[in-house]
Amino acid sequence: MVRRVGSAGKVLEVLRGADGFVSSQKICSLLGISRSAVWKQVEALRRLGWSIEGVSSQGYRISGVADSLRVLEMDPGFDPLRIGRRIVVHEETGSTNDDAWQLGLEGAGEGTVVLAEMQRAGRGRRGRQWLGPARKNLYASILLRPPVPPGDAPFLTLVAAVALCEALAETGPLAPQIKWPNDVLLNGKKTAGILAEMHADQESVHFLVLGIGVNLNMSADMLPTEVRYPATSVLCALGAPVDRVAFSRTLLRHLDRQYDVFLREGPGPVREKWLTYCAHRDGWLEVETPQGTLQGRFRDIDDEGALVLEVARGRTERVRAGDVTRLDARPEEGSESFLKGKPPCSS
């Protein structure tokens, strides 16, 4: 697949590939455009935040990297199979999930990505707020139209979690872990969250919006303290800021590939990768569900993304939704605290 890059993106590729100045004449020759067009595209790049030095006798060169996600509108930085064919960037918005949902209703194509530099009203599971300071984090929503029954669509949350872990591991010496069902941890603290919202009927998925929020460059004093689970950022974990544009490209590339694997081969390969990043392997857990509270040992996730928990009295419980807390010790078998409330689903 040939990556479609606009004129400004092509000029940017030429400048980024050079060791020093590149003359206007050379850019004209390489791209088949006029000197006036070169100047216009350089100005467009400057408006996006790129620092480009221009010297009349030598041409242009990049002297500073942009921190604007709008660069991705010109060029996603990889050859997208589905995700990243179209990227929309807002300077500020209420919720990227709401924006992507509206695009879905309007018939936008699969793989459309909505990004925002600032998000005023982001949300997580159960309506929890996701704080969104400007130009610090990644706020992304991806519009998907998966050809799967509605019961299989929740597995896409696990697809996104694997892609997040792969992107974080590629970014630096990090050891990301997944906290079922939708959080990614660094050093045991929440760094990223995923929210999937589906438009479907009983038989088919019309579209699904996969929302992803990642704490990238928030300092420790900026992190929320009044949250259910301790938070951190990639900056805190690495001790250095992250290039948000580069990380966004890395994440979208991994998500595009993992989604393709899911569509071609089913949940099996993604599930195996998910288990390698799982923070709960063989651990004792407490899970708060809408029906009650369960305690038991993590055993697996199934092909629909449900948690398989081994509980007392020699049986397992399949949990489709809930909040997980890791226990320091094995609960007492047969006690009232071992299995509290109505079981969500026995197997």
C-alpha cells in the first residue's frame, strides 16, 4: 500500500532526510513543484510548530522539532492497513470519543483516528473522568467497523491493550502490564486507559469507537491524586519527556497491526500476547461486579475477553465486567468473604 502524503508532508520528508540545508531548487526538482509552492509548504510546516531555518543562498533546514499532533494529519508515519488512513486533530475538544462517534454516524470510514491536544470532558469506564491537560498526553479515539458479532467486539479492548504495551516497550526501557479489563500500568501504577463504545443491534456491529488515553508528559505534581488507582506517566517512569508525535505513530502502527491479526486469525494470537503482559498471572484477586464481589485466583481470559476466575468450591466464574484489586494473600476458602454476592456467570 502506498502511503498518501500531502505536499507539506513531502517537503517535510525531504528536509528530515537531509544532513543540512536543502536548496529550494532541489526540493522543486525532487517533488515537481514550484518555488512558490515550496515556500507555502514551509510556512504551513512552521504554523504546525516546526522550526525551519531559511537562508537565501542555501535553502531550508529543520532546526527544531514540532510538538503538534497536526503533523500526523499530513503523514501518519507508517503504511496503514486500516487504522490511520484518515487522521483528524483538534486543538481542543470535549471528548475525542464523542467526535469519533459523530463521524461514525456520518459514515466515516474504518480506521479514522481522532486526536486532540487538549480534552475537556474525557471519560473512562462507568463515567469516570479522564483529565486532559494541553499538549501533555495522548487523547485518541479510533473508529472501527469490525465484521464480528456484537458479543465478540469487547475483545477489541484487549487488542488495544496489547498495542499500548507494545508501543510503550518500544519507547524505552519500560515493563508495561495490563490490568484487566482496560488499564495499562507502569511500575504498578495506571498510565493508560481504554474505553470502547459500540453502536450495534442484536446481529451486527455498525461501528465501534475505541478511546485511548495515555499519560505521557505529566510531571508527578500534575497527576491526579483523588483516583481509585494510583497514577503515573511515561515521563515519571522514564525520567525524560516523550516525543508525543513519535509515540502516537508508534501506537497507531501497533494498533493497526494487532487489529489486522485479530481480523485475519481471530482472538487467539492477541490473547496469547495479552497474557504475557497480564499483571494478574496466578494472582489472587477481588473483583467488584454489578452483581456482587468475587474473590479467587486468576486463571485466564477467554476469546470474548472475559476474566476466568477460579473461586472456592472447585469451580470457575466468568466475569465480563468489573473492577479488579490484587490481594496480598489467598482468601480463606469457605468464608463469607471468599465469594460474596450473586455470581455473574458460572462455568
